[in-house]
Amino acid sequence: MDQQPPQDQDGSAAAGGPLTCYRHPDRETGIRCTRCDRPICTDCMIEASVGFHCPECVREGSGTGHHPAANRPRTLAGGSVAADPRLVTKILLGINLAVFIAVSVSGRWLLDDLLLFGRAYSGDPSAGVEGVAEGQWYRLLTSMFLHQEVLHIAFNMLGLWWLGGPLEAALGRIRYLALYLLSGLAGSALTYWIAAPAQGTLGASGAVFGLLGATAVLMRRMNYDMRPVIALLVVNLVFTFTWSGIAWQAHVGGLVAGALIAIAMVHAPRERRNLVQYGACGLVLLVVVLVVVLRTAALT
């Protein structure tokens, strides 16, 4: 159980050291409660009319006669604060693992039915014509949950767990899920537009790169040290463009979409928050649809 530190402590690691959350001393933060001035991390920060409040101040304020809406816990992006801030991340992990097991057991036929390009691994010269080009748009989504090798799914799921949890806590479940799915769809769409039809394309990498782009935006918004996420981004991009067999289009498409959506999520003005956030998501989805329609017309 989280415990409140003594009143004479502000949660900082040491005099002159980096601030750490008063409820989670292992987490550095640049945000303070606007009421009591205690440092708070993204899991603890609750949006208020001005700045952010800590859980204790919100609980104390709920009994002071303030309007209930003023004390309702909200995430940085305006979403509802959930009891389990990693629930959606856990569900996504479970779906990816379940599909991986199903493909491993069923063999090639299920893989060909879910790939972005139909029969891409079969050597069929018509590969790519069957699938999205014939109206099977679901492949843009199902290919995001496909993995063939243990190492492939291990890297993607580690990235999902490390990046997804903090983002889900900061954005809220619905906004986080929209970010993940739209990043993956953008990666699939760019791959469909540019890649050769016979290229087998699968994996959650596009969605995970979207989370990476969103993490960079969130860290910038929170005034965190950007060097770790920049280093991680550079390393991943080097692997993307130097290792063979990697669909770089999915990585780039997901990264760009994730960053753009995150900018709208965390920088939207409070009075027009829903319009900006949902508008950005709708715009990304519209671009995905246009890309697929234009590419399909070119293929057929």
C-alpha cells in the first residue's frame, strides 16, 4: 500500500537532486500538485481547473462543498483515472499472445488469412491481389496482431509493456486504445501503399512505434529528460533501416501517426479538448482510408 511521506519531505531524492513522486519514490517527475506542492508522477496526477492535484488533495477537496465535477479524477489528456492503469495494455498483450499461439498451432492457413498481403509466403504470383485489394480491409488490423517468431513477439510485447503502461495512465483507456490502433493502422496503410505486394508483413511494430512517438511527446510535455527516449528512438530507427526483413514502412507510419495523435492528446486546449483529440484521430483514420483506396485502385 502506498504511504504518504512525512510532511517535511517533498519527495525529492536528495537536496538538489531530481524530484521524485511522493507516492512512488522511484519515479522522477517535473510536476507538482498545485495545492500542496508535492511532486506527483503521471499515475498520481489528477487534472484540476488549474494544473494538477495529488490524490490526497482531491480526497480532501471532495468534502469541502466543491462541485463534484471539479474533483473528478482526470488524466493528463482528460480521460478518466482507472483503478488499473494497465488494463488495456494487458488485454492487448493477451490478444497478441493468443493469436501467436493460434497461428503456431494452426499452421500456414491461418497466417495467410490474416496477413496484410494474402498468400505472401506461399510463392503464389497473385499474392497481394487477394486480400485488402479485394475488399478484405480487416487485414489492416489483423496483421497488427500476427507474429511468427518468438524473438519477434518478445521484442514487441516488451515494448508494449514498457511504453504502454505509462501512456495508458497518462491518456486514459479510450484515448490510449485509439492511439494504439490508429498507429498500427497507419503503419499497415503505409506498408500497403509502398511495399511490394509479395512482401509478407505482420507484427505489432507499427503500433509499438506509435507508442514510442507518443512517449517522446508526453515526456516533452512533462518536461522530462528527453535523452533516454531520443536514444531509444535512434537505436530503433537504425535497426529499422539496417536489418533485413523489417517492414520499415510500418515503423515509420506508426511513429508519425502516434506522435501526431499524442500532440493532439496532451496539448489540446481544455475548452476544445474533445474536438481537437477526436478530430486528430478522425483525420489519421481518414488518411488511412484514402491511402488504401488509392493503392487499391492502382493495384486493380
